[in-house]
Amino acid sequence: MVKFLLIINQKGIVRLVREFNTRFEDTFFLNNELIYGIYQQLNNFKNKSRNYFQIHTAERDITIQYRQYASLYFIIGTENNDTKSIEENLILIHELVKEIDTNFQMKSCELDFIYEYDKINKIVDQMNFI
């Protein structure tokens, strides 16, 4: 189950954060320290063949799946480490990028995440992340 969607650029600047919770007691707060830890791990893993890694926090273990498109990292965080789930989430990231490209006439860029934030949020809302 997807817990959060995070989109950051190559310098670690956050462009979009979205948390997905189905129950109130399952709240998951994505803080700056965790985002920085994810960014550091991305720099360590970006030249390797894997598109996922695990981060261990005091509260829980998180599996991070990511793909890089141009200068942006599209990151999904889950609590389980099922390989089938990892493959499905990578496909979900790809579908999200295709949908964004379609809505911006195949000319989407990082600036669209800044100036067209509402449109990007609407696209993310339409995707089935839960």
C-alpha cells in the first residue's frame, strides 16, 4: 500500500509531497529529516540497477521505489517490501509521468510543478495510489 508520493529534483528540492492514509491511526508524517535521508540514499543508489531501497526509522521500515525522469525523481514510499508491489509501483510512477506529459502536450518540465501546482495535484488525485 502506497503511503506517500514525493517528487524532488536533483538538488533535493521538494516539488510535490502527498501522503495517503486510509485510517486515522495510520498517520504517517513525512518530515524534512526523512526527505533528506531519502535524497541521500538516492544519491548513493542512482547509478545502480535497482529502483528501490529501504530506510529504517525508529517507528517503521519504509521501502522506497523511485524513477528518474529528466531532472525529477518520482518517489513512492510503502511499508511492505513485496517485489510484486515494487513492480506495480514503478508502473504506477510511469503512468503518472505519462498522464502529466499528456496534460501538458508532451512539454512538461520542472517549472510546471511550480507554476501549475493545482493542475499537477488534480492529476495526482485522479491516479489510484491507494
